[in-house]
Amino acid sequence: MTDTADPTCSTYPMDLNADLGEGFGRWTLTEDEALLTCVTSANVACGFHAGDASVMRRVCDLAAARDVRIGAQVSYRDLAGFGRRAMDVPAGELAAETAYQIGALRVFAEAAGSTVSYVKPHGALYNRVVWDDGQAAAVVEGVLLAGGRPAVLGLPGSKLLAHAEAAGLTAVTEAFADRAYTPQGTLVPRGEEGAVLHDADDVVRRSVGMTVERTVTGVDGSRIPVAARSLCVHGDTPGAAALARRIRAALEDAGVSVRAFA
């Protein structure tokens, strides 16, 4: 089943998600507490690109207390590269590591009185499972192995969501507030100039456009259709919490109900 925007409804709900828990030990990156006052879903790092046991526990406690849905942000095993380096991981190993990360986060989510409601790949893995059938199938195998049947969050048209839907999992489409899009509707690689948008006013305008008008302007100036049920604000973007608050306020001003999909 695909959970996406209903094109017949002018005020369909939109989830607002952000990457959280992207710290390690004494080092912190994301504004976890501030972001949890305005997002509806939290993509929590599970230790492979960032995060450790203490960080996961703290973020789950905060998210549960604020009724924010908890998602496992699974990654290639790449702490040094923050999960953004291309890697070739055998399918069986990737499935096991996906299940491992979900299971680790679930311990802390359930201890906080919540659960892992969804799974979202991070970084290089997110981009890889858009087109790589084998890696996408491995991630979904890992989700099934972990149990609990959480939803799967990913890019519209991706191999990941196709495999999730085929496995009977809820597939949730996602758009990005602060990332540039190619004419094909995929994300511009981070290594290219202009891949990440830094003008807050522009990001807010694009967020409303993607939600209400269901389109976004690609890097070539073309208009690209967007059918998303969740909107992502990257937690490691400078000023992410203030930006997320502005996006949420702008969506609500436009008549959009901001609430979790899970």
C-alpha cells in the first residue's frame, strides 16, 4: 500500500520529518530538542552513520514525550563518512545490518513507550535504493527480518518503495524541502554545486509549492510533479530548527494539516 498525497483534496495532511540523533559521544550535530517541538516524525540515526546508545535513548525519550513518531534512519556502516560515501555491500549483509539497526532503535523506542513506526535509509543508501533493485530488496528484507512491519519512507518511483509495497508494507512518498531536484525527479548529488539549498525564504516557498501545488522547479527550470506525504528538513542544515518552524507555520497558513503519516 502506498501512502501519498491525495490529488483530489486541497488540504491533505503533510508529515514533517527531520534527521535527528546525529551525534556520537560528546559530539553533537542536530538540534534534537528544538526540532522535536515542530516536526511530526523523527528519523533517528541508528549508530551506523551517527548516533550511539545514549543518543538514541535520549532522542527516543524526547520524541515519545512529544508524541513525535520515531523512525529508524538506517545507513551503510560508515561513521567516518557520515553514511554519504558510495559502498558496495552484499545483499545478505545489508539485510542483516538493516535489521540490526532497526532492532537497536526499537529497544529505546519501546522503553520510552513508543515504537519504530517507519524506516528511512540515509545518505548514500537512500540514493542507491532509488535505482538499485538488489540493494532496495535487501533493505526491505531487513525491515521484514526486524519484524513489526513499520512503514518505509522513500523517494517517489524508487525501487525501495516498489519492493516495500510488494512485501505488503506501507510505502510512504517523501519530498525534500532543502534539496535541489534533477529533471528526472531525483535529488541532485551532494557533490554538485547547488545540491543543498541555503536560502530560507526559498526553502519555505518551495515547501508550500510542493505541498499545495504538488510541483517543484528542477535545476534546469522544468516543473516536476511531486506526490509526497512527508516533507524532509535535514537536521544537519545550519538553523534547521528555525527553518522547520517556518515551514510548518507556512504550511498551516496555507491550510495544510501538518501531522504524522504513521
